[in-house]
Amino acid sequence: MTRRWSLITAIAVLTVALAFVVTQLVRGQGSGEAGKGQAGAEPASPGAGAESLRGVGWWPLHRSGTAKEGEHDAVVSGGTQWTDGPEGGALRLDGTSGFADTGSRIDTEGKDYSVAARVRLTPEDLNGVHTALSQDGDAVSTFFLQYSGQDENFAFSFPGARTVAEKTGQPQTGRWYHLTGTYSRKDHRMRIYVDGRLAGSRGASSKVKPTGAVVVGRGKFGGKAADHWKGDIADVHVYDRELTPGEVKSLSSREPD
């Protein structure tokens, strides 16, 4: 009899233990399903946090001065006309008086930044200096994205410093190029990219304070407009950060949606 009760007691204990294990397993599965349901309710979107390649200002210049991003449209002045571009239209400038004022400003004194544009040269552009994109200071531009005749290549410049696209061949007239200039305040390095590839870099800094807007088709020197572009410009972007090489390559291949 004693053995029988011992056996019954052991079976009862095992039954209770098995029931406890099953209960814990069921609860664990339920918690997992609940967790999945909560994550599914607010899924993290792919690429969340990635900064847009539209930038803080985007002026396609596709037969109008309309801005895609930013507070102001570009106001076209002087000798200009609309023409065909690589992805729609483009602004043609006469090399004497034509330019477009974006009405927007970026901090080039205390932060990283980047600027970009698609450009096409004419034979007349191969002599002298011609600026595709700049930003006005009181007496001189804070930067110049340009073609330098003396260097026979594209350049990204500050007052007193010039980064020439040394890793590319001499530009050809009648062909579209994508230019990007970037500046990193951390290492005081300016870089120029041509068609998405790094073409030149150097250490430099500028203390010129921006007092005016980003301007398409000319620079400023000695308090006056200078270095007008004679040719075509489209798809102008400005950024309040330094673009990565991958972003520059992506931007050069096609315009953002």
C-alpha cells in the first residue's frame, strides 16, 4: 500500500510539473506574438534617417526658375534664355550679364556644406574664369564652383584657395558635366567631384561671411559681379552638410524623385 501511494504521489508531482512547463511555453509564445504585432504596427521604414538628396535647395531650371525645395524660386536676370537640358531644360547664360539669384543662403562660415550643378561649356568658356555657382559675401563670393582657364579644368574655390579637378581630362565643349563641391569643417578640406568621381581636394578654409544669396551663373569680386558663365546650367542643389562619395555618385547619375 505504501508503495502504491508513493507511486501515485510521484505521478501527481510529475503531472503538476508538466502542466507548469506547458503553461510557461504557451505564455512565451503569446509574448512573442504580441511583440511581433507591436512591431508590425509601427514598422521602421527602410532607410529611415537617411537625408534627402534634394538638399535644402533644389533648382532644376527646367525652363523656369521654380524651386523644388527651399523657400524661394530663382529669379533670372540679364542675358539668359531657356534651352534643352540633360533631364528636361536648362538655363543658357550669355557670359556677360546673365545670372539667376536663388534668394537662398547656406552657412559657409561655420558648418559643412555641399553644392552641385550640371554644366555645359562653350568654346568661349575655355578662356578666363567662369563661375557656374557661388554665394555672395560683401565684397567677394564665399565659394566658386567654376571653370578655370589657367588650369584648363573645373575647380572649387575659396578666396585665396582653389581645388582643381586634376584627376580628370580637360573638359570638352558641348558636353554636359555634373560638378559637386563639398567642404568639411572638421578637417578643413574642400573637394571637387566631376561626374560623381573625386577629382581633387586640398586643405583650406575661408572666413568670408555670407551676406547674400546663392547665385547661378556668376561670381562676385571686388564688390562687383564677375566671372559670368557663358553656356548652360541645370539642376542646382545646395546642402547644409558634406555629401558622402556615395551620395555624390548617386546625385550625378540621376536627379532625385
